[in-house]
Amino acid sequence: MRSPRLAALELRRFGRGKLPRAAVVAIVLLPLLYSALYLWSFWDPYGRLDRIPVALVNDDKGAKADGEKVAAGDEIAKGLRDSEVFDWHEVSEAEARKGVEDGAYYLSLTMPKDFSERVASSSGDSPQTGALQVRTNDANNYIVGQVSRTVFAEVRTAASTKASRSFLDRIFISFSDIHDATADAAKGADDLKGGIGKAKDASGELANGLKSAKDNTGKLAGGLATLTQGASDLESLSQQIASGTEALSDKVNAYASDVRPFLEKNGTSIADTARLAADSAQVIRDDLGALADTAPTAATESQKSADALTALHQEQCVDAAEPDAAACPALERAATTAADAAETAAGVSASVQGNKDGLTELDGRLADFQQKATDLAERAPGLDKDLTTAIDKINTLNTGAGALSQGAAELHTGLTGARTGSSEIDSGVGKLREGAGDLDGGMFKLVDGSAELAGGLHDGVAKIPDYDEKDRDRRTEVMADPVKLANQTLNKAPNYGTGFAPYFIPLSLWVGAMVAYMIIQPMNRRALAAGGSAWRIALAGWLPVVAIGLVQVGVLMAVLHWSLGLKTAHAAGTVAFLALVVCCFASIIQWLNARFGAAGRILVLAVLMLQLTSAGGTYPVQTSPAFFNAIHPFLPMSYVVEALRRLITGGGLEPVWQASAVLLAFTAGALALTALTARRKQVWTLDRLHPELSL
């Protein structure tokens, strides 16, 4: 009898009563208990997080930053309520702590009273980190704690980004302020450059003016030296005249009575003496004329120099916008000294001019004396007659000569002082000239330095950013959150249940095949007793379970698709691949039951546990201990889970083809081992007749 017929006969046994039929139905529906119910229970848990009661404690008192109120706690609380993540209950700190401990709340989030103050401190002098306090209790639920850490990490990031935006916005505003201030400084540097340029021109003019002043003061000193020498000569000569006239007067008065006889006898000698007196009077008159001509010129030149220095000092130090602190004191002293010298020269001139009448009178008297001396010389023979008149005139001459001598002495003294002052003026103006030269050179360097300063400030203005409000907002947003997660999920599973379907579907099919072999013999006893072909026996025991498994696949996928909404990227491919999975699992479970008998059922459970722990159905297998990583490549469910992920959520089908080849190899190998076992069991032994363990 062929294998399909033997398989049909095996299945027909279950149609002879209600219990066998119910058993078959139960076997067919069994995978739903593992797949549909499990997947249904946590199909989309993240979509129902708003049903989880959690506590929210907002003790934040708010703060002020730059005159604006900051209420970070209220903003975060509102954002959490609007997000519909968790069922938020605003309670006190004590209520939240008690609720988390006794299980009324799965977790609590606390915003301390200084939360806003710490957030706002980022723009102040003492920035501090704001802390959100999360309290969980793993005794209530471990997964909720894990989910909350992810949720609150996003809350913390959002709060940190908001605080960073406020801080960075102030930084960019400061950049704009610095830009404007530097621009003003650059403009001021340009103005400074222009002012220093003008000062440079003025310093050049000052140097030139002092050069001219030095020349004039030199001339003044030379002129005063000449005047002083002339005054000295005049003083000496006038003293000689005064002494001579005084001696003459004394003698004339003393010997007047004795002179007449003498005059009568000595006319020639008297004539000679008279001529000498006339010549001396001429010399005195010449010197007086020179003094009268030179004194006003010297006074005028001195006054011009003093006026020039005074005007220069007024222009450079009094009226100037930026006086030169180094040159002005010396220039002031020079102006003062020149004024003193001019005053002295003016005094001398004034003295000469003041005594002009006296000098004129003296000159007239000298002329008269000269004339009279001349007349005396001419009239010497008759002098005795004119002696009395001459004595009177000599006395008058003596008086005038004394006055002249005194005036000449005063003039000499004044001119000596003026000469000393003019020398000091000349020396001071010389130093001023040297200082003005240094000042001009320094101003030249200062002009270059101010130009470099202005250029540097303009370059700085160009380098300092000046952001408008729109640009500032854009840059603040980028710097506050410089790295955004461009989250792109390939072949995204729409929900939690879809992601775990590749794990629970093969689990349910393995359990379905395992239970099926609890009521179906792995090898047909009639065929064994009849000595049939080993391959025929193996196929006869395998095909009924495969048929039931195919029905299980149809029922399971229909329920998952139509009831739970499971969407597969490759629907037909998924069903076809699951048919191959049923064939593979049935062949492996058949061999374990056929080879090891009652103990094989325990081995089926053991193999199931090994596959579940090493297939990587929940966490990546790389996160498991080394033992599970080692057995992962050698168990069929590892390939089944990977292939179903590609068939359900999408992606490349290389793992599907690889898994199909592996499942075919496992199927062929298991059937071959079952056939080998059938051949061995066609020989009856005492162990088969009386097994040590029976289930």
C-alpha cells in the first residue's frame, strides 16, 4: 500500500467518533493559542500608553530672565498632557511617592521648585543644570520603567534645546552689539585719524614758526648786544663828560677871579681848550643820535618776536582741540620770556623816548655848548668879558651832563637785562624748535598708527557677524539642536505584534506538530508489521501531520490577517514558506518520536526551548550568551524567523531562499533518519515489547 493511502487511512481513524474529531479540531486550532492570542495581547502596546496612570509633580515656582517670566515647568507639563503619552495625574510630591510605592502609579515625574531658575541661569553669570526627577518601581512593571526612560529622554532633550535657544539667542544678540560698537569705534578711529592729520600739519607749522622765531630771537639778541655795547660806550662817555663839566665848573667857579688875568694872557690856550670841548660835544651828540635811532627798532623787533610766540602758544595750546602736553609748557615759557624781553626793550625805548625832550634839550645844549665853545675859541681874546656868562653856561652844561650820565647808566642797565633775557629767549626757542621737530616726527608715526588702527577696526567690523532677527533665529535653532536624528526605518513594522509575528508563528506551528504526534503515530504500525518499505512507512507517518499543519497555517494566517490586521509584504510567499516550515517541523518531530519513543516527546520540548532561546526572535542573538550564539546556525527556527521577517515586513529575499534550502535539507535529513528508524524497528526486541518509559 502506498504512503498517501496509508496517511489517508490514518486520518480517517479520527472521523469515527466525536472525540477524535474534536481532537483533530483542537490540534488545528492549537497554534492560535500560541500565535493569535499572544500577538493579540500585545499587538500595539505603545498605542495604549495613555491608559497607564503616572504621577506628575510640578513644584516649579518660575523665574525671570532679562525681565521676562520663565515657566519651564508649566510648559513641560502642558506638553506632556498634550502628547497623550501616559495618563498624567498632577499630584503632590508625597502623593506621587506613595502612589509609586503601592502601585497606584507606575512612575512619577517631578519638576523641582527651582527648575525654571536653573533653566534661565544659562543666560546669567552662574549657569546651572536643571534636573527633572523621575521615580519608577520595577516591582510594579519593569517594561514601563524602560519605556519611561525613552519618553523622558525626549522630554529632557526638548527642555535642554529650549534653554539652549534662549542662551544662544543672547550670544547672537551680543555679536550684533559688538559689531555695532566696533563699527562706532572704527568711525571714531577715522575721525581720530583726521584729527591727528590736522595735528600733524599744525605741528609742521609749529616747527616752521619756531624756526622763524629762532631766527628772529637771534636777531633780537644780536641787536640788543649792539645796543648794550653802545649804551656802555654812551655811559662811559657821558660819565667822562659829566666829570669834565663838573671839574670845569668847579674850577671855573673857584678860579673865576683868577681866570680873567689868565684869559687875557692865554687866549690861544683857551681857544684850543674851547675847540676840544666843541669836538667832545659833537661826539656826545652823535652817540645820543645813534641811541635814539636804535632803541625803538630793538623794542619793535622784540615786541614782534614776543607777539609771534604768544600767538603761536595761543594757537597750538589754548585754541587747539588736542594740545600737545609735551611742547606747550616750553612754548609758554618762551612766550613769557619774549614778552619780558620786549618789555625791557620797550622800557629802554620808552626811557629814550621819555627823555627825548631831555636828550633833545641836551643835544641842543651840547650844540649850543659846541657853538659857544667854537665861539669861545673864536672869541678867546675877549673871554674875560664873557667869563661870567660862560661860567653860567658851564654850570648849566654840568647839570645836563650829570643828567645825561645818569640816563645813560639806566639805559645801559636796562639793555643789559634785555640782552640776558633775549639770550634766554633764543635758547628756549631753540629747544622749542628741537621739540617741535620731535613732535612733528612723532605725529608722523601717530598718523600711521591711527591709520592702522582705523584699518584694523574696519577689518574687525567685517569679520564680526551682524545677524538680523530671522538669521539669528535660524542659527540659534541649529546650534541649540545641531544634530537631528534623520530616522529612516526600512521596511518598518507598523506595530509591536507585526514585529513579533515571525517569532510566534513558527513557535505555534512547532507546538501544533508536537501535539499532532501525540495522537498520530510517527510510524504506521500496520506497515511496520507488514514489512513495508522504510521510506513508505516514514512518509505514511509524516503526511497526516503535514496535512493538519497546512490546515493550521490556513486558519492561523486567516485569523491574523482578518482579525488582528496582520499585513504581509509577500502574502503568497509567506503561506508557501510556512507550508515548507510545517513539512520541516513535522519531519523533525516525527523522527524524535519515532527514534526515542516516549523520551522523544521530552526531546521535542527541549529542542523547542533551544530554538526559542537562540533564534533571535526578541533581542538580537548577539546579545545572548556564547552558547546560544554557537547553536544559532544549526537550528531551523533561526532561519525561519529571519525569512518570515523579510516576507512579512519586506526587504531582500536572500534570507528566504537560504532558509528554504536549509528547511529542505532538514526535512530530507529527518525523513531519512525516520526511514532508517523504521527499518530498525521492523525487528522486534524485548525493549520494544516492554519499553522502560511510556507516555
